[in-house]
Amino acid sequence: MGIGMSRASLETALFIHALAAPLIFILVSIVYFTKFNFTTPLQTAIVFVLAVIAMDFFVVALMINKSMDMFSSLLGTWIPFGSIFIATYLTGLCIKRKS
């Protein structure tokens, strides 16, 4: 986000972030489900999204921004959280079906 905001408007950076987040987690999920696969797709999606929420809360909101304002933005937080969850869950389901 920091790089995006230095190169484009806040809205453009948020839009790119909302598109990139699920794509990145699809790749991470593919690696996880093909190499490790210790949990179900639902469990993995919950763990992944909770890790992202925790990092956003403790690192970005508290340490960097020193404000909770980011959590009022649908495009900045809630849409990426939801899309990360859905992307991870669906990727897990697809890989489980193939094996």
C-alpha cells in the first residue's frame, strides 16, 4: 500500500490492493495445499484471514498509522479480508477435489 500510495491516488492504491490481495493468497494457498495441507480449506481460510487482520491491527493500525481509521474503509480493509477468505477457501476446495 505504501508504494501504491506514493505512485497513485489513495483510491487507485486501494483498488489495486483489493484486487492483488486475493491473487496473492491464491498463490500462497496453492503452495500450502500442495506442500503441507494440514488443515481443511475452511480452517486454512480462517487462519489466513485472522493473520492478516492481526497484522493490519497490530502493525499497520497501531504502529504505523497510530489510528483505527483504516477499519472504516470497505475498500481498504473489509473487501480485501473477505476476498482473502473466499480465495483461500475456494483454492483449498479445488485442490482437495483434484487429489
